[in-house]
Amino acid sequence: MTELDMTRIPQHIAIIMDGNGRWATERGLGRSAGHSAGVQTVKDITAECTRLGVKYLTVYTFSTENWNRPAAEIEAIMGLLLSELEEETFMKNNVRFRVIGDIDRLSPAVQKKLQETIDHTAKNDRMTMVVAISYSSKWEINEAVKSIARDVKEGNINPDDINEELIDKRLATNFMPDPELLIRTGGELRISNYLLWQIAYSELYFCDTFWPDFNEEELHKAIKAYQGRQRRFGKTEEQVENENK
């Protein structure tokens, strides 16, 4: 395993889990087989993040744009979500489960299962795992803008009082800090409408590994790369070095 500095583990890791379909195609399998294999990776990475001391893990499961995929594939993904969303995974690792996204678009059965898991894991406090499903950043920001606009119209907010802090509070992610590290698997070099506001200063890590093959060692490589970077937030290298003395 890649040796890590355990004092510099990112507290929030966000992941774009890409490559399930291509992983399956390379093996002559249907795309649903790739999604099924990807579920096991989610369980493994969740357990390892918990062991490392990560406090928040956010995984991009299904985007609003994914609703444009073939109906059979969408049905397979939702079926997997219902069958594989096991409370045991969360309970044995003391992980709290949360969801962000346009949940109203999901079937009543999926919504019910998600809510049950949220309720049953609410007291777990070692790590929070957040599933972004039927989610996109543009949807999220649009909802936040509408929420603020309604309050302005009703006289509850002065337009001059709108600031970054207020917008943060109106986003779906208002219960957790912004990610320090964003990982994308599968070789693509784009963000795909994911946490656009929140990753303004996140460190980005892209790898060619398809998600079903992304194991603990691959996770360690990503964290090691993060630990090798200097996070300056607009400051100079010298300023940051002086602050850390």
C-alpha cells in the first residue's frame, strides 16, 4: 500500500465513479454487470475511507443528464440501488447515509428505500457517505437561486445581503464542508456538472482506472497525490510556507 501521512487525510473526498459501462464492454458483458461490479467498489472504498479517518465521502451515482440514457439501463441502475443499498455496510462501519439530488424524480420505491436508510443510520457518526443521485450542479444552483429569489420577493432578504455564505446555506450540500479532494476514475478529464460551486478550491485527481477496478491502493495513490500538493487558496507559496512554520 502507498504510505500516507495520516495527519493530512482529506476530511471530504468527492468521487465521480466513471467507467462501469466500459469495464463491462471490455469483458463482453452487459453494462448492468459493470454497474453491479461498481457497487462492490463503493462498499470497499467506503470501508477504507472510514478506516483512514475521512469524515465525508460524496459519490456521483446518477446525474440529471443520465435520465437520457436507455430506459433499460436506468431501470437496472435503480434496481441495483434498491437491492444493494444494505444498511449492514453503513452500520458495521458506523457510517451515516445522506442523499443530494432531485429525489422527486425517483420512483416511490427508491425514495422509500433511501429515506429508510437515512433514518436508520442517522445516529452513526464515524463518517457520512453522501450519494448524489438525480443530481447536477446546475440543478442545485438553480434551486438555490429560486429559493433566495422567493425570500427577496417576500421581503425576507435584502438583495444586498446575498453573499457566498447565504448561497452555501441554500445548496443541497449545506450540511458538510467543501471537498478537499475530487477524484474521477475512467480516464475522462471533465467535471460533468458535479459540485461546481463546492470544488472551487478542491484538488483534482484523474486516473485511467475504471471504477470497478478502483481499489484501496488506487485510493491511496489519489490521497498521496493530494498530500504532495500545496494548497494556497490564492496566496503565494512563500506566504503559505511562512504560515506553516
